[in-house]
Amino acid sequence: MARSKGLTDMTSGKPLGLIVRFSIPLLIGNLFQQFYNMADSIIVGNFMEERNAAQAAVNTGMPVIFLIVALFAGLGMGATIILSQNYGAKQMDAVRKTIRTVYTLVLLISVPLTILGIVITPWLMRLLGVPDGASDSGTMDMAVTYVRIIFIGLVGSLGYNINAGILQGLGDSKTPLRFLIISTIINIALDLLFVAVFGWGVAGVAIATIIAQAFSWLYGIWYIHKKYPELELSLLKLGVNKPILFKMLRLSLPSALQQSLFSIGSLFMQRLVNQGGESFMAGFGNATRIDAFVFLPVFSFFAALTTFTGQNMGKREIGRVKQGLKSTLVVSLAVFAVIAAVTVLFGRYLLALFNQNEDVISYGMNYIHAVIPFSFIIIVQFMLVAVMRGAGQVMVPLLTTFIGFIVIRIPAAYLLERFYGKEKMFYAYPIGWVLSLTAALIVFATGRWQRKSFVMTNLGDDESDTSSV
């Protein structure tokens, strides 16, 4: 079957050119994603009276939501690896069956997970040490409200991310950008309407988020079905292909665990931050939003290199993979150096966009000075992991995350906070990165990732090996 024009074959042509062209839509999409995420904090920080408490509530709620989404991101990563390798090997039957399998799992799991999230939200907020009581401007109540509403719309968020992951794995980075732009515009418009006009506070920004995500998800299904009919994406045609499911779980469980460890590490860090009070919480949260902007090009190159690796591993083009890694690493570090310099020099002005309180800005600068100058360490690790992950070596991210984010960063943060004050705790980030990079370099040097393959053939008919839902 002929493949649609929008899907990119990355197994021929100059590696750097392919990777850069693929990453540009991803970069633009990541920019919109950050505007999307930042809109909540900026709007509550400028249109609510209790702005510090509202920002603290929204910023605290994000790691909880990220933990849940991260579990599905691991599942999506397993599907993306299978999709990209089979697309590179021109096994389109396996591509279609992989899409049906991953979509079926997401829809089956999202409902009970939503109910569970709504029930345990207050407990999670207490576990994170969110300030509770009248003296703390209602931060706890606002955080619980925000997180519960986000959980209600969880299926929209997961659905959008699955749509984007499917297309990126097949070489289309432009269509997910279309979905994201639409969602961002809707979210910001509704944020302003619900908060600035209706006065709904943090509930308003949460409602705006779930409406925007649901629309983007459903529109995405319609658009993919229309533009790429050969993928056969339809909510009315679902099923689980057992061979693909087992392969996907083999790849996904380490990825899901890795994402969960990252999220758990973030939750422990958030709990420590929450002990510093509302201004410290707001400053940390706002600084991490800026930090996310700094890493946007890196994340885009990471995703592009992962897809590039997957497709070329499908054809066993190891030399092309190594060439792509070298070129991407050089470009990533060069772009990061420029953006990082601007961020450090103008950090106070950037933080003032969120909140003009001087304490909040100062605490945010503590984070920027401790983290941004050393971020080149994690960039090198990201690129090594992108190659190994695209090849199917999914245990490496798990290993490096466990070492850097759990074994090293969390104890280091608590020790720094205890002996040097809360302003110094953020130096735990580069400390953990050094150990993570060391582990990634050792595993990469063994060359075991070069022997991975997840090309699927002889899957049989749908009736014989697919359990319809």
C-alpha cells in the first residue's frame, strides 16, 4: 500500500537535514505546549487576588498530573518504537495493528484511572505537604479542585498524546502541531473567559484545559482518519493484537517505570519545596516553566532522533544512526548555549511575567542560577538515550533515571536544604545529572543497543490473533 505524503521515510537522505526538518514542527509544537502550560499560571497570577496561593496550587498540581500521564507516556513510547521500526521496514499491517492495540488499552484504562484520581486527590495533596488552613489562603482547597477537574478530563489528554505519538513515530511531526495550536488557542481564550470574566479561579483554568484537550483529541481522530485512511484509526474498530501487545508491554513497562520514577522524584522535590511556603512554591514553579522553554529545542531533537533511530534500526542502518547522533548532539549543544545565556541574563524579567512579587522572583532566580548553567550535562545524556530508546534499549532510561533522580538528586536536595538552606537545594539537579550521564555512557559504549529489533511479521488475520473490544 502506498504511504501518504505527510509521513517521512528517514532511512534515506542526509541524517542532520532529516532530523532538523522533522524537529522544527516539534519545536513549534513544544513552544505552544509551554504557552499552553504557562497560561494557567500567568492568568491566575495576574487576574486573581490570592495570586501566590493560586500559582502555588496550580504548580503543585502539575507533578501529580504528570505522574499519571507519564505512565501512559511509557506505553506510548513502546508503541512508538514498534511503529517507527515497522514503518522503516515497510510492515504496514503491523503499523495498523499496533495503533489499534495501543488505542484500545488507553480507552480501557483511562476510566478507572480517572475515578481513582478523583478519590485520592486530597490524600496526594497532603502527601505533598501542600499548606492547609485559613492562614495559607486556601492553597490546599485550590490544589484539590484543580487536580480533580484535570482528572475528569484525563482521557482527552491521553488521547491527544497517543495521536501525536502515533504520527511522530511514522515521521509526521506537522500534524500534531496542528492539533496543539488549536488546543492552545482554545485553552488561552477559555482561561481568560473563565478567570478574568467569570471569576472561576483555579477551577476555571482547569475546566478550560480539559475542554481544549478533549476537542483537540476528537478533532485529531477525525483528521487522521481523513488524511491517513491506510492507518485505519477509528474508535469503532479497536482490538488487541496479542503478539504486538506482548512486545509493546516488554518495551513499555520499563519506559512507564522510568517515567514514573522521574515523576516520583519530582513529587519528592515538590514536597520539599512546599515546606518553603507559598512564595517559594510559586517561585520554583514559575522557574521550572522557564526551564522547560530552555529545553524545548533539546526535547524536539530528542524526539526526532528517536524516530530517526527507530526507522533506521528497522533497516539495520547502524552507521546512519551513529552519524545522526553526532550531528544532533553538536547542534543541540550549540542551540542550548545561546538560549541558556539569554535565560540567565534576563531571568528576572522573565519571572516577572508570571508574578511581580520580589520574593517569588528571587526564589525563581535561585533555581535558574543552580540549574541552567549545568544543563549541558543532561543534554548529552538525552541524545544517548534517544538513540538507545529508538533502538529498543528501554532499560537504559530506567537505570539512569533511578540513579540520577532517586538515588542521588532527592537525598542531595534534602541534605543541601538542611545544611545550606532552601535556596541551595536546587544544586541537587546537576549533581544527579553527572551520575546519570556516567551510567548512560557506560551502557552506550557496550553496543548492546545495536542488536535490538522489533520488526513484526506474520501477524496473521485480525480474526485469529486479535481480540476485538
